[in-house]
Amino acid sequence: MCWDNVPPPPEAWFAGFKVGLVHPLGACTTRHEARVEIANYILWYDRTRRHSALDYSSPHQWDRIVTLIRAA
């Protein structure tokens, strides 16, 4: 079995989540505020965050590039 493309364990994502959002932000005062901040973090993680394995582009950009290349 090939382990090169195995996604990171959920613990790794939650560790980054806590370091990137929870600890700097502190406690949210309402559930609505927490939901909004979590949704914004997930959108940032998927659309903006740059990744070295993707030639320093975001996962969203990388998907668009791959789709354009496959369509050509």
C-alpha cells in the first residue's frame, strides 16, 4: 500500500486549528460568534492557506490549475 498520499490524521488538523484560531482568539462570547469564526477558519484553510507540497499555492488554486490542465 502506498502511504505517500495518506491525509494527515485528524489530530494534526485540530492541532493546527487550535494554534491558528482558538489560542490567539481566546474564548468566544456566544455560540454564533464561535460558529462564524470556525467557518471563516475552514474557508481560509481550504481557499487561502499556501502549502509547500502544492508549489506554495492554496488547495483551491491547485484544484483550479489541475482542472485546467486536464481540460486542455
